[in-house]
Amino acid sequence: MPHDQVAQGPTTDSHCPYCALQCAQRLGGHPVAAEPRDFPTNRGGLCQKGWTSADLLRAPDRLTQPLRRTADGLVPTTWDDALDDIAARVRALRADHGPDAVAVFGGGGLTNEKAYQLGKFARLALRTRLVDYNGRFCMASAAAAANRSLGVDRGLPFPLTDLDDADAVLLLGSNLADTMPPSVQHLAGPRARGGLVVVDPRRSATARLCDDGAGTHLQPLPGTDLVLLLGLLHVVLGEGLADVTYLDERVDGVEDVRRSVAAWWPERVETVTGVPAGQLRSVAHRLADASPHRGGRGAYVLTGRGAEQHVDGTDTVSAAISLALALGLPGAHRGGYGALTGQGNGQGGREHGQKADQLPGYRSIEDPADRAHVAAVWGVDPELLPRSGVPAVQLLSSLGTESGPRGLFVHGSNVVVSAPRAGGVRDRLASLDLLVVCDVVPSETALLADYVLPVTQWAEEEGTMTSLEGRVLRRRRHVDPPAHVRDELWIWSELARRLDAPGTWSTDASLVFDELARASAGGRADYAGLSHARLDTGEALHWPCPDPDHPGTPRLFTNRFATPSGRARMVPVRPVGPDDDVHAEAPLHLVTGRLLAHYQSGAQTRRVPALCDAAGGPHVELHPSLAARLGLDGAELVRVTSARGSMVAPARITRDVRPDTVFVPFHFAGDSLVNALTNDATDPVSGMPEFKVCAVRVERVADDAGPSAARVLQEVES
Ligand SMILES: Nc1nc2c(c(=O)[nH]1)N[C@H]1C(S)=C(S)[C@@H](COP(=O)(O)OP(=O)(O)OC[C@H]3O[C@@H](n4cnc5c(=O)[nH]c(N)nc54)[C@H](O)[C@@H]3O)O[C@H]1N2
Ligand SMILES: Nc1nc2c(c(=O)[nH]1)N[C@H]1C(S)=C(S)[C@@H](COP(=O)(O)OP(=O)(O)OC[C@H]3O[C@@H](n4cnc5c(=O)[nH]c(N)nc54)[C@H](O)[C@@H]3O)O[C@H]1N2
Ligand code: SF4
Ligand SMILES: [Mo]
């Protein structure tokens, strides 16, 4: 039954359930609706997903009771029976194969409290080292690069509003006009001064913000951002544009980087990237002129997934950081480097222990002092804590294999749609002895589970989220969940009890937050001075916030970097190019990404009617010259095929994409599942898969091409 539940009060102030901009919302009315609230990041704006978010509460197929797989498929069961049987099966797997027989896959949409408790549940209740999460698909490369150069990974080490005053912003592989629409307000200043530079192989909505003199769109070959950045560094370091005082005082490794970019003169960069040498030079000069050391109002270098989701993503971000350092930007108050975090709690979700090698507060699970600190908070012997696990792609491909886990818990990810080489992931999930999926709706992954456990969603729960600028915000409950829906904190406490786990397992989010704060104390992401009560009385605060009187830290690196020496480190890097590069049988680059109206695997937004109307379903963006070669003249169906699989969707002919490239959004499943094609090769440093580029061929699908074509046409038409 569509369900619009009992409200807690007339209105409740909270934040959007979707992306990391975490726009402020006010929930109220009958039926419940969301309205924007003023907040620095969204300034009274919401995108269409935010405006329609209350429809999630009324999803017609909302999960409302636990389900168990039988010969007849998934059937309702009781919580007690489900939890008893899950615990018994975990014990049996553990007895037969050891604690790593059960693994955990988490999500960057979980609140801080849940992300923290999930890591603790994996280590203390399941005793497994195998826990990782979908942030590995998202922020892992930016995080790895920031850690090695700046000593800490906070996506934006400055408030987003700092962009307002800048003269120049370089956006590499971010389409924020579609992925965080209200954030476009903060580009108004740089655009008015002609200083927006967008690097994207597509003329995206964000690239179009450069029109009419507002900036420059560079349209490189996919997968060549690293070469482009080396070219910009070549010009900055070679033409005397760098901030030499800053480099002397604050940065190590400059000479190694200078040598490594010597051979990347602009004309050579042009042959690899296709970006004209003159354009590259003028962008380098514009960034330098915007930088404080040359009297500019400020310059920012920002990366999105387009530059990061590659096998050399970490090195690409390292080059972006080197460029920012060369210009004297990080910590300068009027400039910096930042990565635009994606998921609602993509930032907090990567700080508190659901990552394979991590304990809360960005502590390391291999470091003896870190283990001792967290074990003391958990009230256990440090020896009890497992060691590091493996990153997400490796974890997923090991499921059900001879030496791999036989059971998996999934909390907040729809991996059969969103993981690379998704066909293989589906097979691996099917081979498990026990798959438990907690979700709000019957996602494609939930439909494969042995147990589906219905959980609360944003407007039904208390907690905190940490936004893209490292600000800790309160998520508040406005409505009661459906009667048999439970909070994951409750599920973990019940399972922990049944598994005789040590430690305490509170179901109260504010108490779990207090414990998280203690566990993070003294760590790089220090939340020790925060509590629900403090966040309720004041503004949202930026971490680190080490004590209750500390005002929070909107800007990092103003005096020192978070490295042991306090100095930043430039890392010399070399381009390697895509793992699956074009060749005769697959002559086109496939790039994947997002549409404004849909979110991620689409599990949530494909259930919101207004968003389905707006987005119109899956499609393949291709250039008119390619369309002519394929004999297409409209929205006919095309088949896209890579070495791993194929998909079918209607063509969308547009000059916004390069003639050698096709673009497909990843929000759709079934026959239009683009991750059936993507490559699961990963970045050797971060474990991030190469979602953004692989080699494909495209063919027109004949009108009588059989069942899958007919199905796609039917879906698109409905
Ligand atoms: N509407 C919507 N908003 C979202 C989300 C969503 O699913 N839908 N998801 C949220 C999440 S988790 C994330 S991570 C963010 C992602 O936010 P973005 O990074 O902005 O999103 P993408 O569309 O994945 O990729 C951005 C751009 O990269 C380009 N690109 C592809 N290949 C390359 C390349 O080789 N080099 C360069 N320079 N660009 C390339 C694509 O053409 C695309 O326009 O969005 C968040 N916001
Ligand atoms: N080809 C391609 N693939 C990509 C990308 C790309 O650019 N191209 N981008 C990648 C990126 S950046 C990301 S972040 C991933 C995201 O992809 P996924 O990890 O699949 O993320 P979502 O689709 O947001 O899935 C979240 C699921 O959790 C459920 N959910 C919501 N709240 C809760 C909760 O509190 N608890 C629980 N248990 N469940 C909840 C939702 O209903 C949904 O089913 O996709 C990656 N995949
Ligand atoms: S930009 Fe992100 S946080 Fe803001 S309304 Fe849209 S989806 Fe929600
Ligand atoms: Mo993401």
C-alpha cells in the first residue's frame, strides 16, 4: 500500500536524501513534501530530485516486511525467524570456512552512525576482515591522491562558497550542472570574469556554462586528463607562472615533478588529447593570473568522476594537486584543490570504518596505536580486531570462489547495476550460500537475495551526514516508518546479540554518534567535539572538531599540511592510458555518467514518476557523423558491445559528444545496463575501477531484432 506516514510535527528541518551537496530541506504537509531551506551550499535551491524526494516515502513497491527466499521465490517472514536463521547460517559458514567466509558491502549513502556501526559489526560480530563499500567506485582515487600529497582527504578542504569570489575555476570531469545543480550558483563570479574552464569529452550542461565568454570548454579524448594536466604544469613551471615562494616554504618534490613534465610541451599534449596547444597555454595563463601570488582573486582546481574513474585516476588527481600547488593555491584562502564528493554521505562514509583498511576517524586497521585506541573504545582486546580486507572490485569478484567468501551482507548499494562488469557480479552473487540485502525498495540486487530486510530511509530516521565540504549535518526523522520496517542499528544489535559479539550495540543514533566521536578522537577526521545536541543548537560544523569548544575547521592547510612534515608533497606521475583502448573491432570510446533526473543505479529515482517523465529512459548519445555511418536518422535502437557484454538503447543524436565517443548513463538496468560493458580493471593505488572509458562498437538494431529489442522499445514507450 502506498504509505504516507504519521508526521512527528508540522515541519522538520533536514537535508536531501541524495547527493553530497546535502541541500537543506524542510519536510512538511499532507502528503509530505520537501521544500528548500536556506543553507550556504544550496542557498534556497533544490534540484528536481530534491523537490520530488518525498515521493520516495510513497514508492508503490516499498519493502515493508522481511522476505525469505523459498522455492516459490521471496516470501514474507518474521523478524525473529529471519534474524535467527541468518545468525545460524553465519555461524555455520564461519565454523566450516573461518570468519572470512562472510563479507560485508556498505554504502556512501548511509549515515555516519550506520557507516561506523557497520564497520564495527563486520569486525566484532562477524569477525571478518572482508568489508568494503561503494565509495571505492566513487572517491577512492581522489582520496588516495589527497592523502599522499596533502596528508588528509577532505573532498573540499574549504567551503563551497569560497568559489564565489574566485577569478578562475578549473573543473576536470565534473558535470555539476546536472549532478549538483544548485552548486552552479557558486560559479557565477568566475563566469562573470570569463574564468570557468571545463574539461569534458562531452559538451555537457556544465561545459555549456562556458558559452558567451564565461569560460573555456576543453574537449579532450576520454582518458587523457593526466596528459592534459602535465601539459598545464609544463607551461606553469616552464613559463615562470609558478608561486616560487610558496613552493619553497610549503612543498616538497617540486624538482622531480619539473623533470617529469619537461617532455609534455603543449604541441605534444595536443597530439594525445586533441586539445589545441594555444588553448592549453591560454588556460595555464588564466589560472596563473587568477592566483593570489599574481594578484588574482583566487583560483580553484576541482576534479569529478570523469577525471578519476580511470586506471590512472590517482595519478591524475596527483597531477591536479601538483598544478594547484605550483600555483600556490592549497591553504591560501583564495584558492585550492578539491574533489567533488558524490554520495549523500560520501565524505563521512569514507571516514568511519567501512573501508577495507580502515578504522573510525580515518585510522588505519594495520597501525598498532590506532588498533589499540579503537579497541579500547569498543571494550575489546586489540588482538580481536581483524586485519585489512580487499577493495570492492576484488571483493565482488572473489565471492563464491574456492577461497572467497560464501556469504555477503549488502547495506546501501545496488551492485548488480552499479558495479563494473556487472554480468560477472550477478553470477558471483548467485553462487553464494547466503546473500542478505538491506534496502528500502526491491532493488535489482535485493531481488537476488536469500533474505531481504526492509530498512528505514532518510525522513524516517535520526543521524548525521558529512557533506562534500566536510560539514557534519543533522538528518532528522519527520515521519514514522511503516510498521515492520527497522533501522539498521537495530538489525546489527539483534544480530550481534545472536552472534555473541562483544561490545555494546546501541540502537540510539545519538549514542552511536557519541561513541563514533570517541573512536575518532585524535584521528585525522576528528569528530570528538561534536554531538547531536551540539549540531541541533548551532550550525553544521566542519571537521576536525576535537573538543566541544572548538569552532570546527572550514579551511584546512592554512598553516601546515596534514603530512608528518607539515609540507605538501608533489608526486611525479606518468600517463598509462585506458586499460581497454580502442581497436579495429571496438573502435569507439564509451564514456558513462549521469543524467540530472536520475540517481546512481536508479533504485530510488526510477520509482519517482516525475523523474521518469523528465529523464525519458536510457539512451546512447552519439555524434551525427557516427549516426550517418550507422544509417540512423532518429531515435532508433542501437546495440553497444564491448569485450565484456552488450546493451541496447535508443540513439540520441547530438553534436555534444565527440565523433569518436559515445556516452551512456548508468541509471538503467535490464537490457540497457551499461555496466554489462564496463571494464573492471582498477587503479593500482586506489582500487577504483575504470568506469569512465572502455572500447566498444555500436550497431543499428534491425526493427525485427527479437525479444530484447522489443522489450527495450516497450519500456521506453511506457
Ligand atoms: N543527477 C545525479 N546527480 C548525482 C548523482 C547521480 O547519480 N545523478 N550521483 C552523485 C555521485 S555518487 C557522484 S560520484 C557525482 C558524480 O558527479 P560527476 O562527476 O559530475 O558525474 P559523471 O556524470 O559521472 O561524470 C562527469 C563528467 O565526466 C565526463 N567524462 C567522461 N569521461 C571523461 C574523461 O575521460 N575525462 C573527463 N575530463 N571527463 C570525462 C562525462 O562526460 C561527464 O559529463 O554525482 C552525484 N550527483
Ligand atoms: N558505469 C558507471 N557505473 C558507475 C558509476 C559511473 O559513473 N559509471 N559511478 C559509480 C559511483 S560514483 C557510485 S557512488 C556508485 C553508486 O551506485 P550504488 O552503490 O548502486 O548506489 P545507489 O544506486 O545509490 O544504491 C543505494 C541503494 O541503497 C538503498 N538505500 C538507501 N538508503 C539506505 C539505507 O539507509 N540503508 C540501506 N541498507 N539501503 C539504503 C537504495 O534504495 C539503493 O538501492 O555507482 C558507480 N557505478
Ligand atoms: S543537488 Fe543533490 S542534495 Fe541538492 S537537491 Fe539535488 S540531489 Fe538533493
Ligand atoms: Mo559516486
